[in-house]
Amino acid sequence: MIGYGYDEKEVIAAIANGLDNFYKSLIDKTNKLDIKKIMKRKNPYLYRAKAVQNANDIVSSVLDAFVTSSEETIFGNCFFEPLAIAASGGSKALAEGVDIMIEKKEENTIYAVAVKSGTSVFNADSKKRQEQNFAAAAKLAKQAKARYEAIIGYGYGKKRVTGKGVPKMYQELAGQEFWAELTGEKDFYLKIIQFMGELPEQYLEDYQKSYNNAMNRLLKQFTTEFCKDTGEIDWDKLVKFNSGN
């Protein structure tokens, strides 16, 4: 167990600051969306195969896909990482691929923690890079002649232990288990929601305005760039833009 208590005021402040940064980052990215940049990465054949005839349907799907994919990453960086630092009493790590370093002098132990949002963030290559980053951080602990423990912490979800009997250089802890490890309090994962209070509601109006403006802007850009004068989607123009030499 890393933690045996936490500063509630610091935790609440980290949550408030994390929410503020999350919405600012998400709104900023939404305001900068451009339909040409988006459609370069989309599959025009798929839209045609689904018999999409309404430009609004395409724009809605790409905007929703952007929000869904972006908000998870942004939230993890803006919210979970600072919260974990505040909850654990650790400090921002300097080592690449490690978010928090926690030194427990009474135990002569250095904990290296990589904070992730959900449990599905890794593929084989990214997991290997994480292991390499932990190995590099271990050298710093060795120089300090301290015991070293590495943890991948997931802000939410459950992580089933696999590969029993195969030694790992790190632990993987998720959800309740992760936050309890940092704070020493088994119900801290529930308190995160409680500490949010009514703060998220303060950002709804600004975020909704940004989303609506993006929807209108992208729809205007799409119809200008990829629709015929009749209003039909110009599939040849869209496919040439996306895949032509």
C-alpha cells in the first residue's frame, strides 16, 4: 500500500482544476476542427456503402467520433493524472512514460506510476514501450539505492490478472484497487464523484455552444466542398480528395 491518507483540500482542488482543463482542452480542439483534415482520414467508400445521402449524417458521425475518441485521452491527461498526484502525495515524474514518482523514505522505496484512463489503452507495441520506460526509471532508483516498484494505474474499470506464474516488472491496478493503493482508502473511487459536486454543470453551456458551432461550421464546409449545386453529395469529388494522386 502506497498511501495512508490524503489532503482532501488538495484532492478537491485537483478535481476542480482537472475539470477546468478538460473542458478547455476539449472546447479548444472542437473549435479548431476542419472538415478537410477530417475527411482525409475517413473512409468515403464506407459512407457510400451505407447509402448515406445526407451531408448532415456524415458530419454528425465524424463530429461524434472525434468527441468520443478525443475526450477519453484528454480526460486521462487533464483529470486522472493530476488527481493521482494529489491523492498520492507524489510528484510529477521526469522519466519518460512515467507520470508519478512517489518516494517513501521510511520504506526506502520509490514507486513509479504510469496513469492511464481505461484498461484498453495498450497494444503489444505500446505495452513494450511502457516496460522500457519502467526499466529506465528503475535505473534512477538503483542510483538512489532504493527499492523500486512500478505500477500501471487505470483510473476506472477492472483489470483481470493474467499470466500467473510469469514474473512482471510492474503491477496493474484498476478502478477501486488503484485508488485504494494510492490513498489507503477503499472507497476513495466513490469519493471522486462526490468531490466533483456540481462542478461539471458549470461547463455544459460553453461546451454545447462549441459543439453546435462546430456542427454548423463543418456542415457548411462539407456542403461547400463536397456537394453538388443540387445538394447531392459529390462522391467522385470526395473520393478524389481522399484517395486521388
